[in-house]
Amino acid sequence: MNQQWNTGTYDTDMAFVSQFGESLIKLLRPQPGEQIMDWDCGTGDLAVAIAASGATVTGMDASDEMIQTACDKHPQLSFILADGQNYVADQPVDAVFSNAALHWLTDANGAAAFIAASLRTGGRFVVEFGGLGNIASIVTELPNAFAAIGCSDKLQLPWYFPSIGQYTTLLEQHGLTVDLALCFDRPTPLEAGEQGFQRWLNTFANGILSVFTPSERDEVLSYMEQKLKPILFQDNRWVMDYRRIRVAAYNRV
């Protein structure tokens, strides 16, 4: 699967990603002089918000497009191109922060291990991402859409949506002590009216859909829109069935 990002569209149509992450910064409580990593930082907007506290922030992401855009937008910060499933900070940091990203890291064990290894003793980890039941409508209907055009064998879902129990247990296995763990629904309105749903799919399911010819892709998009409009289209806009996990933990070793 080849997930490519159009960062211009991402920053405009999907601005809610960073907006919802702002409350997570309050939980992080960054302090002047701290060394903080933004794990899978996207285009860097939250890294800049954290740096406003006086902390030194380094952003890391596996996407060339995201890192290039982050560097262009925020040249005052440092950004690293790396895979969060096998990257460790050069020097242990005071905190690792991550918003709306870890559900893309299907090697969750690897990601947890390297996050823990990047934290100093007593360092903290503050994260929010998709939890069990996130975009359940999409996860349910995508196999049906692929089957409808005879392409069931081409479907590869790229997401990791764990339960609170699964994820906190994983963190504890890597020496992190969990102080806070929440799972909650977050119905998320999309911009662009009628077009919002297809724009969402073309952004966040681009890798899934990249296996198709243009006509096949259009068929799947139309199928998904027809099936899910009665569920997700409300008051002239699409509202995605997001469900999030929010965790705060610290490194006890």
C-alpha cells in the first residue's frame, strides 16, 4: 500500500486534525527548556504550538511530503524524516507527544518500544489516536465496496485501532506507567459540504485506493458514498464517526 499525502489539501480540508490536538497540548504541559519530540508530526503545526511554551521541539514523520511542508512552514524548528516504528531519539527526551498518528503505525509493538527508549527516566508520553471502533462505518463498508467490483483480494487496511486495555497493556510491557487512559466518541464534521466525504477518502484512504484504475476508484468512492450517506450525512455536511484513545504515561525505568 502506498499512502501519499497532498499536504496542501491536508492542511485546508483536514485542519480539524491539528485543531483537536490543541487540547492535548494542555495535557502535555510543556515547560521552558524541555526537549520534546512530536512523533509523526505531520505538517508541524502542533510542534510549533508546543514550542511556544519555550520547549525545544523536534518533529519526526515518515512522510517526505509532510516533512518537506513542515520545514517550509516552520523553518525555526527541526524536523526528521524517520519511521516511528523503528526510530529512537539521539538523546533521551523529556516528553514524546503524538496526535492523530499512531493508528498509522501497524507495528504498534515496535512504536511503543522505540517511544519508551526515547524517553528519559521519568519522561512522559502523551498521545491521542484512533481507538477501537474508530471510523467503524468505513472499516465495515470498504470490504463490501471492494467485493462489489470483484477486487476483494486487493484490500489492505492500514490502520491500528486498539482498545484501551490492549494499548495500556502494550505500554506497560515496555516500562511505561499509565496515569490516564480514555476512550471516547468524537463525531467530526467535514468541510466542503457534499464533497467532504470523497475528499476525506481521497486523503486518508489514498493508499487503500491506489491499487485501482481511475474508473475502479470512482466506482468504490460512489459505492461508499451511497452506502454511508444515510448514516454520516447530517444537516448538509458529513460527520465522521471518530472514536479516540487518549493516554498519558511516564517512563518509570
